[in-house]
Amino acid sequence: MFFGYMKSTPTTYVMQYRDGAVVREGAGLSFLYWKPATTLVAVPLSSADIPFAFNEVTRDFQPVTIQGQLTYRVEDPRRLAGLLDYSITPGGRHRSDDPEKLPDRLVQAAQVRARAVVQSLSLREVLVRSDLLESRVLAALADAESVKSLGVHVMAFSVLSIQPTPEMARALEAAAREALQREADEAIYARRNAAVEQERRIKESELATELVVEERQRQIREAKMAADIAVEEQRAALMERWVQNERQSADARAYTLEKTLEPVKNVDWKTLLATSANGGDPALHIALAFREMGENAQRIGELNVSPDLLRSLLPADSGPNPGPRSGPTPAVAPRPNKPGRADVQHFDR
């Protein structure tokens, strides 16, 4: 069979060469061709992923292994077909291994750009700033002439992992672990300080409450004391008024008594007694006589009092013989006299 049939997918760009010129080209074409005089070129247009892994050295001379994936897509298949051999056999296989060289060229271009970025960063920055590495490498590949000349557009540069050496990884892990431990300790200390501060605030609040309570109690005591003082002042005023009233009453009574006794203040008391209502009582006169004798006892030599005289001085209801009296017996010698008569001898008169 000298005739062949070509049917391509929409993601495959096909070019038909005859006599050194392109007679047909496009994506997803289907046609018959003359095999002895036709050369077919098939360039895939679909995006492709290329895994990569390469070792680089950071700014602080620490080796790292970068693993990731590069995604690209052919934008200019005519340019790519002019640089690499994408011709196919009637069976649909590529005649050479040039299509396999494209991923290597792209990985090499990416590695060159990644090396420039990694060497400008320290190890810690490379490990924690993979997004910075991705963005810078992708921007550099977009502007790379080696990539543009292939007619390829790099869609993504993804870093999946960045690994330092095992020794450095352990050192970084130890440092990070110590840092985390310090942060944990600081968090514990901060929590304790917060608890102490909260306890201090509670104590201050309690003390403030106690001060307020003490102040209220002091005010209550002062109010009670002021009330007591007011009561005592009122009581003192009352007592002063009472004393004043009593003094005025006493002065009034004294004035009344003075005015009452003024007419008789110069009269002898004996005369007053004789003129009084009881002035005619014989017992009173006998008592006055005894008093005078008592006042002049130093002038009396001998005094005899008869029992009849003493009996006459007793009340009528005391009986005829009241009986002996307790106490010392007066030294009086009875003498026969008439009833109701007292014999008194005066000497040195």
C-alpha cells in the first residue's frame, strides 16, 4: 500500500511535508497521503508534567535537594518542529529521540534559574520560602530566550520538597525544637503571670471591698456616736433645765419661808412655843423644864424625880405598869413627895 491515512487528535498538531514544503498542517486533521513522497510531523499540544530533582547550595553553603514538577505546553509547534525532529513513521511513532530531549532542556533551564535563586537565600529561607522560589523561577523561565526559542510556555514550576542533609536537618530540628520549647515555656510563664496578675486583682478587689465595708462601719459608728452625743447633750440640757427649775423652786420656797418667818425672827423660841397650838400641854412644859435643867446641869447639886411625875408623862394607853425598862437605871433616889411635884434644890445660885 502506497497510500496512508492520517487521523490526529485535537491535541496533536500535524504537518504534512511534500517535496520540502508544508502542504497541510493543523490540529486534529484527518487525510490520505502518498507515503513515498510524504513526511508527517506530529507535535503534541497538550500540557505535560516533568518531574525534576537536583542538588543546589544555599547562600550559607548548605546543600539542599529540590524536588518538584515542571508543567509546560507547546505554543508554537512549527518552531519546535524546526528545532527538534518530530517526524513520525506510518505506524505513528517518532523516528528519533528528539521529543525526549525537550523535557531535559526545560529541566536544565529550570535548574539554572533555581540555582540563582537558591544561592541568594539562606538555608532557613529556602526551607520556609518555597513559594518565593517557585515564583522567581517561573518568572525567569517565562523570560528565558532558550525556552522561547523552543516555542514552549512553562505553565507551572512546583516545588514538592526541599531536603537539607541529614545532619543539618537534625540540627535544624533541634534548634526548632528548642525554640518551640522556649515558646512553650514562655506560654507557661505568661499563663502563670496572668494567673498571678488575676489573683492580685482579686486580692486588690477584696481589699477594696473590705476598705469600703470598714468605711461604712466607721460611718455607722460615727452616726451612732453622734446620735449618742446628741442624746447626751439633750439630757444635759434637760438636767440643766431641771436644776434651774429646782433652784428656782428652792429659791421660791426659801423666799416664802423667809417672808413667813420674818415677823417672828426676833421672838424667843420659848415664847413661840408657848403661843403655839401645843403650848398648853403640861408634858411639853415638863420636857422643856428637863431641858433647861440639862442645860444647867453643872449648877444642879441634887435632883429628885418622883415616879409619879414620870408616870404622868407616859401616854394613857401604855398601862398602869409598863414594866421594867431595859438599859441603865437613872441615878435618881425617890423621895416622898406629892404627885406631880418635883423637888429641886439649887446650889451655888
